Amino acid sequence: MDKIADKKENVFLGSGWAFPVSFSAGNHQVNISANETNINESINIILNTRKGERTLESNFGSGLQQFMFRKIDNTLKGEIVETIQFSLLRYEPRIIVQEVRVAATDLINGVVEILIIYIYAQTNTRHNYVFPFHLNEGTNLAVK
């Protein structure tokens, strides 16, 4: 009975296609994500989408890629925080961002970790999401 009540309680969090898009082997249908998973996937999509990448909604996304290959300093961290807060405010109405923290965890490889602390707009439940912001290079190519 608790699972049914929990599903009804979290229905406002929404559901949609799982990302990355995948299909169920048994019934050949698109896999669906719901609730907290759906919100985290939505945040991930927003942060990974470049401005202008979507044809019919050219302003969608965060445009974080513009910060690649820049010197990691406090100015850059502030710009990243501002960009994330604006993007999530505009494109993810189910959450209220309380805080965004940016930390350079691996300066040699240029890895920046972004911690987003947010609450669900309807229930004031607090959650967080860690977004590893770095470039995956093609270093695993076979040598001929």
C-alpha cells in the first residue's frame, strides 16, 4: 500500500523518456524514468545541451561548453554558477535551486565538479546533484 501512496505523492515530479534513450528488450518500448530520476536526467540534459543545438528551441540549454579550455579561477567559477542558476530557473520549473558550488577537483585533467543543491517546488524536499564538468577526449583510440 505504501508504494501506491508514494507513487501518488510524487506524481507531480513527472515522468518521461529515460535518457539516454533506450528500449526495453521484453516489450520493445521506450524506457521511462520518473520522479527524482527524471528530474536528475532533465538537469543533465539542460547542462549538457549547447545553446542553438536544438532546432526548434534554440535558446534551450546552459551553454556550459563555452567555458571549456578557460583558466580555472574564481571568475570562471562565478560565471558557471550564474549560468547554471539561470538555465535551471528557466528550463526546470519543478525545482528551486538553493545553491550551486563549483570546485576544481582535478586541475591536471581540467575536471570541475558542480554541486547543485535544490528543493522540489511543491514539497520543499531537499536534494542535490553532482555534475562532472569535463571533456572526454578520444584517448582510447587503437594505435596502428
